[in-house]
Amino acid sequence: MVVFAVVGFKMGEGIAGPFRTLRENQSVVSMALAGAALGLLLTPYFTSHPFNWIRVQIKQLPANILFTGVVGLVIGLVISVLLAVPLSMLPGEAGSWLPLGAAALSCYVCTSVMVMRQQDMVQAVGSFVSMGGFDGKGYASTQMIVDTSAIIDGRIADISQTGFVQGTLVVPRFVLDELRHIADSSDSLRRNRGRRGLEMLNKLRKDATVPITISDIDFEDTIEVDAKLIKLARALRGPIITNDYNLNRVAEVQGVRTLNINELANAVKSVVLPGEELEVRVIQEGKEAGQGVGFLEDGTMVVVEAGKRHLGQSLVVVVTRVLQTVAGRMIFAQQKSE
């Protein structure tokens, strides 16, 4: 405001000249006040607006990129200091401007190289797990983003306790917000699912053997949570843990790796071959006439031919064929005595 007021005053003086009447003096003061008002209106665009924009950009930057960028900037400044002494000895204008140009160029090149190769650089110095480097024991670590559906499902807590998950589980803040929104829903089913998700998340943080972090990185230009997850996975260069079929396919199309819990559950189910014997308890009727249905411990459905009359009984059955479906594996069998 002060700067624009002075500019307006000087412009008024230049227009009115050195010898001014009272009316012309009033015009000069009016131009100074107009400049002050204009400066007051433009002040946010030179101060708070750029500051808030820079703050948002820094907040959205992943920690590993921010860290390597600062390291690259420091290296560039050191190189520019070493180059400043010989370049300043050059005659003429070159000795004045070349050190400044060399400093800007070296800072830009070093920062760009460090950011582009940030994963290799962080691993080379053996940084912490959250930086995507090593975990201090020599094992390569990675960051895995946990989806809302995986948290509500709850099996990720059991999987993490087994020790098969290596790395850091990242729960984005917008996923927590979605869980809270679901837990506050007026629909009882959605409300129960949201509350279950919050309970599973607390269990995961208390009992899991792998590190869990809450990420504040957000993408304000994106509304859908799935799209934000894909962007975050690209930024962190880590996979998404989910059991959402649609998210799994969309992520694959965009080149983002996913870890589907349902696919993992199907992969670790017991393998049976035709002719093997199983013990199963028939608990319900099948779709076809006379069929009975039971389940193995891993949840695999066993359809027992002519098993309807044995409801509530445990039978020794012989596997006749195994059928792989989209929903999982189905086993067809018949009673051994028959």
C-alpha cells in the first residue's frame, strides 16, 4: 500500500509540475490515495496468495521427494560457491553475472537430478523405511497405501501379524475422512461398516508388527477417493492394498500396482485333487436336488452329491472335480461309502 501510494504521489507530481495550484495539489493527493487503495487491494496477490500456494504445494509433496530436493539444493549451493571465486575474476560484466548464472544453473541441475533419482539416492544412503529406503537391517522396504475397503474388510490386520508384509502401511488422511463419513451415515449398514473400519484400524495400529503412518498428502483438484489413491501411489511409488475390484482394474490400466486381498486369500487356499478324501460337515442344502453344502476351514465351498439327507452330519467325502470361479474355488464330492 505504501509503495503504490508513493508511486501515485510521484505520478501526480509529474503530471502537475513543480508549480501547482491548490486544486492541482488536491489532485496529487487524490492520486496518492488512489495508489494506496490499489496497493491495498493487490497486496494479497503479492503476499498471502503466493505463500498459501507454496504451502499447499509443499504439503502435497511426498517426504522422500522433499528430502532429496533439499539435499540437491544444498549440493547445488556448495558447487556454486566453489565456482563463484574463479568466475568472479573474469573481466568486465562476465565477472559480475556469471557467478549468479552458475549458481542458478547448478542449483536447478542438482535439485532436478536428486528428485528424478530420489528412490535410488535414498536407498543408497540407507534411509528410514518411511523414505522408501532400507529398514536398518539390510532389507529393502516399500510404502503400501491401504484402501478404505481393505480397512473395513479387516483381514489386513491378520496378514500384517503374520510377518509377510514387509514395509510401511500408509493410511491417507482422506481415507480416514471417508471412514468417518461412512461411520456417521444414516444408513445402519453403512454406519456399521464404517465403525468396523475404525475398529480394524485401531487394531491394526496397536497389534500390527509393521510400521503404520498417517499421510497428510492430499490432492485438492481431485474429488474421488480412488483417483486420489492412484495419484498417491504414483507419488510414493508404492502399491495399493485393496479388495475393490473396480479400483484394482483402474489402477492396473494406469500402471499402478495393486495387492488384492481376495486374490491372496484364493491363492493360499488348500489345493485338492480329484480322488482325495476330505471330512466336511453338511450345513445346508445345495441348488440342485439332493445336494448338500459344507465348507472347509479356509472357506472353500464343498458341494456333496446326495448330501441333503445328511444335514448337520460330518461326512468323509471323495473329491470328484474342482471348479475355479470368479467368487473362488468350488469342490464337488460324493460320500465315500457311495
